[in-house]
Amino acid sequence: MSEAKKGNGRASKLAGVKGMNDILPQDEALWEFFEETVRAMLRAYGYQQIRTPILEQTQLFSRGIGEVTDIVEKEMYSFTDSLNGEQLTMRPENTASVVRAALEHNLLYTGPKRLWYFGPMFRHERPQRGRYRQFHQVGVEALGLAGPDADVEIILMCQRLWDDLGLTGIRLELNSLGQAEERAAHRKDLIAYLEGHAELLDEDSRRRLYTNPLRVLDTKNPAMQAMVEGAPKLINYLGEASLKHFEGVQTLLKANNIPFTINPRLVRGLDYYNLTVFEWVTDKLGAQGTVAGGGRYDPLIEQLGGDFTPACGWAMGVERILELLREDDLVPQAEGCDVYVVHQGETAVAPAIVAAERMRDAGLNVVFHCSPDGKSGSFKSQMKRADASGAAFAVIIGENEVATGQAAVKHLRAANQDNNQTSVAFELLAEHLIDAIVATADDSINEA
């Protein structure tokens, strides 16, 4: 806003924080479609929702995710609480929070738990398509389950969700990170190999060389691809038990006709993973091709103070999936209201409000006309608003209708506009409209 306008007494507009976006009414139908589809899928697998706070102690993430990960080193929103000096962080992911909650409230005392979450996460990254500083994730955590069957079940959940949403072109990549001692042997040889090609390493890779060399394998730098392809592969260091687990995962995926590619460079970005890791990727979102990822994280619960407990899970970025839905033209139409109440004259206001409430009591979605200037407005302007609302019917109450005790009901979407209005007693409005809406729906089905 210009300084001149500020000088005239109008306050300057405030903008939202970069990378933290508003979800506007025109996008709500898409969000609701996704959330309802996710909830239905998760119910089919017996998962229970858990909600954790946005703020956690910083050490939860530094201990759980890993001190030398990009998230902890560069991306977390952390601060010191001015009231008590606590070190707090806005959650950058939710697995550590779910595990903390499970331990704090003894959820595992009665056996394994299948949990899911949905909510905002926060990372200080460069905003780009489908990747923001405040973003939303839905995720699942299967706590206390050790076998490859648990790994495969959570992968099958993703495939079912893609099918339920109507998404195509999302492919599964798979790898195994083995166990700690196997990674240690591989790590030693990997560091030696990378040292031998130090001149090819970029700044990020040099920084990670001795702290997190596995992440070097995940580089997107084109100049490093040939060198990385020749690096020692972790799968060649896996022992008998790790290989058996990985083969079990592959066997069960094949039994369910789930195609996959083994990607030996797939390592994920968090320190708590072991054995199975996977990502669902697409070519439709440019550089941000991963829409969901996860795997097994058996060490994490012990790292956060519990007894050793096997676990696996995944998380998916909601904004990225919504981008895919838009890309594939799978955006649902927003539903309009059932009824728009039009009223004329002072004596009609109270009966019109009462009629609107009785219709809502019967389960109808009703918009009551309120004018911006506090006046009812002309009949013509109200009918324009009724039509624009998407309502199937307009209920019209004026002074004549109050006198006769009968409202006018106009079918706004009728094919035949010559005979689309009738009079209905106030006390019968809800019943009449419900019957009319059902009849309209039946006609649409018959026409289809």
C-alpha cells in the first residue's frame, strides 16, 4: 500500500509469513475430500488418531532425528521460552512426537499400537512448489510390530490411498538400511571411497562426509551422479537376518501385485531408520518428486527413553498430494447449500429466521440472507445471491407469506423454469424440502 494512503489514516496491510500459506474457502472442498478419503482408508486398517502439540522440547528432535541431519542443523524453528528458559521447537516432523506421547502415557503397556496423525509441521526451507515452511503431513506409526508384514501393510495403505484418490503415476522405490553394525562397516568403506573422490564433492557433501556420509548418496547434484553410482552399496553389507527381512518385504509386495524398484541410494533424511526404507515418487512435481516416505525405525523408542520396541511408519506431504490432484484434474466441486432463505419486510425477518432454524433442525444446510448494509435488500438482489450460493432451493418469506402462513419455495436448479415455485406451510417446509431434494437426486441418477 502506498505511503500516501498510509498518510490519510489507513493502516498498511499486513502479509502472511513467507512460506506459511492461508487455506482459502475455494480450496476447502479439495482439503475435505483428501481428509475424508484418508480417514476412511485408515479406519479400514484399524488405526487410531493421535494429536500431539505443535511445540516440543528441542532435545526431542535433536536426539530423535539426529544432531547432524539437515532438519536439526538448518531447518528447525527453535527458540528459548522467555518465561522459563526452556528450549522449544515447532515440530518439523511428527514421528518423534508420537513416540514421546506413547512413552509418556504408557500406550504400549497393553501391546502394539497402530496410530495416525494429521497436522501442520514447520521447517525453515526455501518455499517452492508443494514445499512450504508451514506444511501439513498425514502419517502412520505402527509401534511394537517387528516383521516384514508390518512394513508391507503400511506400504499397501499408501497404494490403497492412491487408488481411492484416483491418482496414477506414483511409483514405489525400496531399499534396506540394515542394522547399525552393518551400516558401520559400510560407512567406513564409503568414507574411504568418497575421500578418494574428494575433488568431486560439493560443499554439502564435504560437510556430511564424516558426520552423515549416507546422505551424500542422496545428492541431486548432476556433477556427482557418476561418482556416486560407483560408491559401495549398503545392500552388499547386509547380514543374513537383514537380507531375510528385506526379501520378506519383497515377497509380500509381489504377492499383492505392488510393483517396486530397489534403489540402493535411497537412505531417507532422518537418523532413526533401519532395515526397510521406501519412498513413493512421481515425475509430475518437478524436483519435489517424493510424495510419501517412511520405513522401519526400531532404534527410536529406545533412543527416546523406552524399552527396545520395533516400529515402522510413513509420512506424506499433503500439499504435494493436493498438487497431484490438481495436476490430474481430480478436484471435487464444492457442495452448495440446500436452501437459501430470502425475506422482505420487517415483519418477515423473525419468521424467516425461525423457519431457517427449523430446517437446520431437520438436517438441511441453510443460508439466511444477511445484507452488508443491514437492510434486507431488494428481492431481485436477494435472488441473485440465492442463485450464486449454489442452493438447490430458495425459500421466500415476505409480508404476504407471513400473513398467509405459507412460504414460497422456488426450485433454483429446475430444468423447467415455468413451473418451479410452490407455496408450503411454514410447519411443513423441512419435510417438503427433504422430499424435493431426494426426488431431485433420484432424477439425476435416472438421467445418468
